[in-house]
Amino acid sequence: MLPQDLVRAPWLRVPLERWKEQDAFLKDGVLALALTLLAFVPTLSVIGAQIGDLPERPASALGLGLILAQTLPLAARRRWPAGCLAVVATAFAVHQALGFATTFGSMGLYLALYSAGAHQVRFRRESAGVASAGYVVLAVELHRLGSPQDAMDYLAFYLVLAAVRLVGSGVRKRRGEEAERRRLAAELATAAERARIARELHDVVTHHVTAMVVQADAAQFLIASAPERATTGMASVSDTGRRALTELRYLLGVLEATGESTAAGSTPRGSTAAGFATDAPGCEDSSYGSRGPALGQVGDLVEQARRSGQPVEFSERGERRPRSVDVELAAYRVVQEALTNAMKYATGRPTRVLVRHGEDGVEIEVTTEGPGPGTPALPAAPGPVPASAVVPATREPGPKGGRGLAGLRVRVRMLDGELEAGPRPGGGFEVRATIPSQPQQQPVSRP
């Protein structure tokens, strides 16, 4: 069995995961205790750090204390790496200068150096300078005491110690780069989420508010001459407001939904999957369910525009097919934004909505006839209503569309689709979108 297969074994994976979750001080304490026990194993005495090579002194209580001073401080190697290195290095230097026998516990010096390089945050250069100066003092003292080592031996041992510390510094640098990458990724994800929320709010608020303004202006003009029609117009305003509340509640519910509510798989009566009550007054429209607006609700958009006085012709071609949530929502938003622009910029002008369902995707065309030069805007409500009494004079949208169309381009492009919007040669505005289908089983982002 390979080492990686051994680590992935179920009987070993759970203990390893629990061990990783433990506090660093506890794990380092276990390491220090294990090194302390191994320091007294005679067969391991040949493995260790040794530089003095002085005549060996018999074991004593002082030697025992110096061994413990080289191992036990490792329990704080990540919490206080500089202090750990200072204690371990000093104990090692005294142990070598007094000529005590080398033990496996002297490996604590390498671990302390690595920990200082990997975990020390402040005074890194200063501590490295102090450690280097202390090593020079130790080399001079060992030479004075009669050590057979020459300058090249001391230099080679110093380079080994420096390499161990550089390894720790390299690990620290990689950790920092990885943390920076995660931070940047989180910032990009946050920015993308903010842009997505802004697009959703724009699509919902702009469409419904535009419809409400047009309907309210028409009702205000008709309140004296045709009160019954004004009453109908105000009822349309109320219905549009309820629809706006329903969509906003759905959007906020998606943003605030937790994994627990999603995993529950069931919702109480009178609640949506997002956790918002739908049986409250003014929220009777629960047609969106837990999926949000979809291509099947385009007829509602058309009917709402008609009630606002916009003559809209709606037609569908082809057979409807199950599509992913993202495709359904994007198609719905394209029609919604196009109708919103029609009510804002070409009030009362004939508008045609064509949806083609195909095997490879869905195509949407929304065409609005615009006035020629000097032609007044048509009334937004049935009957001979001057345009100036309903809405301001008709405005022409820019060649690239507004903020909503820019957001739609991003949304459609994320689905590998295309969106074109611009003025027609004979006047008016046209929006064309082609959105390829995605398998419904494919994971998709939240609308």
C-alpha cells in the first residue's frame, strides 16, 4: 500500500482530521514530549547536532537539564518562535561547550530554527543577526577549549543551520502568497456578487417602478374625465407593486438562504424556499416559487406592459424544453429589460416580443417601433390621451443601451450567449439575444 493510499484509508483519515483540528500548542507539546523521550534512546544518540567534539564529560543532572532545555521549549515553537529558539540555542551551546555526550534531543535546534523561519513575525532580521553573533561566540569558545574543528567545519555547520532557517522562511513565504491569493479571490467573488445583486435589483426595481409610474400618470390624467378607467389604472399600480414585492422577497431570500434551509428539502405552509412568508397581505403572488422568475412567466410581463398602455404583441415559436435556472432567468430578464425600455423611451409605441425555442437554445427578439423626427409620442393609456399628460416626450436610448442592457450582456455572456441591442434604421429599438441551453442537471449558480 502506497503512503498516500494509507493516508486515505477510512480508519486513518478520521483520526488525522481530528488531529489537524487540535490546537497548535497541543500538537507542538506532543512533538516536544516525543523528542524528549527519543533523546534518552541510546541507539539514537548517534543522530543529532554536534560541533564541539570536545572530550566527553560524564552524564550529570546539569546535562539532563540541558537536554530537556533543547526539547521541551518546542511546545511553544509556533506560539513564541523567537523565545523557543533562544532557549534551545543557548542550551545547545552550553551543552557543546561543557562536552556532554550528543543525544537525539539536539535535533531540537533544527526544529527551533525552522520554526523561527516559518512562524516568527516580528524582528526576523534582528533575531537572525543575534543568532549569527551567538554562533560566532560559540565557535570562538569551542576553539579556545581545544576543539579539533577548523574554520571550514564551523562554516559548514553554520551553512546547514542557515539552510534550515531558509527552508522555514520559504514555507512562510508560500503560506503568505497562498493567503494573498485567497484574499484576492474572496475580493473578486465579493465584487462579482455585488455586481450580480446590483443587476438583479436593477432588473426588478426599474421594470416595476417604470410600469407603476406610467400607470399612475395615466390614472392621474383620467381621474376627472373617466373615473372608472382611473380606478382600473390604480388597481394595476397595486398589482405591479405586489409583483415587485414578490420578486424582491425572492431575491432577498436567495441572498439570505442558509445551507440548512436548502438541505431541509421542505418548507412550512405559507413560506417560500427562501424562508419568506407568502401568505401576508400584498404577497399573494407566489408564482415564482423557489426558482424565481422563469421563461414561462414572460406572458405575465407582456400582460403587465399592456395594462400600462403599451401595445405589445407576443408570440412563441417552437416547443418549450426544460432548461437550467440560469438560462430561464436570463431569458426572462432580457424580455423584462426590453419592455421596460419600451415603456420608458417609446411609450405607447407598438412592441413585438418573439421567443423561439430550439434544441440548442432560446432566441429572443423584442422590437419597439419608434417615432420619426418630429412625431409626438403616443398616449400610454387607451383613448385619446395627449402624451404630455402621461409621460415626458419620448426619449431615444443610446446606441448601446443603458445600465440594464450592459448587465444583461454580462449575464448572457456568462452563459456563452450573445446579446445585441441598438436602434433600428427606420426608428425604434431592437434587442436580440441568443442563449444556448445547458443541461438541467449541470450545477448552476443561484439566480
